[in-house]
Amino acid sequence: MSVEKRSHDTSNSSLPYIFSPANTNKPAPLVLFLHGAKDRGTDINVLLKWGFPLFVDSSASLPYVFVAPQLPEGQTWVDRAEDVIALLDHIIATHSIDPSRVIISGFSLGTAGAWHIAASYPGRFAGLVAISGRVYPKH
């Protein structure tokens, strides 16, 4: 099943993302994936070249909704944390999602963002999958 390429308008600007629906009639779990620094930019197709997004794009169907936003060049997930939550709220409001089964995952820069977002919004995520990342130091 190939993913859909979408965009969500936020108070800061738009946030492009890839989306894959769940293959279920029940409220589905959701996986929110945050990419690493090399995948920032304006070409959403770069997300589909490797890793979790490639797996989702090449899978026949999956029992969860998959969402992967893309940062513009020069920004971090910490910069766009509120926009990521706004996108998540939009997806939950417009699709049959079980909000108690939302997972946030990230790779590298995305892991730092996932840690930051999960810590900033306690109770929003059932789990966090960190791949090759770090935590941003407190200032």
C-alpha cells in the first residue's frame, strides 16, 4: 500500500506529512514517526527512501495508522513540537484512532524530538521508540 502525501496547516506554516491508513474497522493505534536531520527539506519523497516509512510504503496493509511529518531545512522537532501535536490532534479528530494507543518514534534528530515532545505532553503517548538519538539538554 503506498502512502498518501498530505499537508497540515499550522499557526506557524504548513507541515507536510505522509499518511497510511489502518486496515481495520475498529479504532486503530497510531504510529507517529519523526525523521532525522538528513530528511529535512521540501521533497516529501525523501522520507520514503529508507527505514520505517519505506517499510510502511512497501507493505500491503498494516493494523495501525502511520503518520510521518517533514521538517523544513534548518528546523528541529523541538522548534515544531506544537505543530506536531496539532497534526496529531487533527489526525485523531478526523480518523478512527484509539488515542490510548499512540506511539511516537524517531530516528536521530527525530529521537531527540520524540523525547522532547513526549516529555512536554505527558500522557499523550502509550510508548516511545527511540532509534539512534539523544535528548536535548535543558537550558
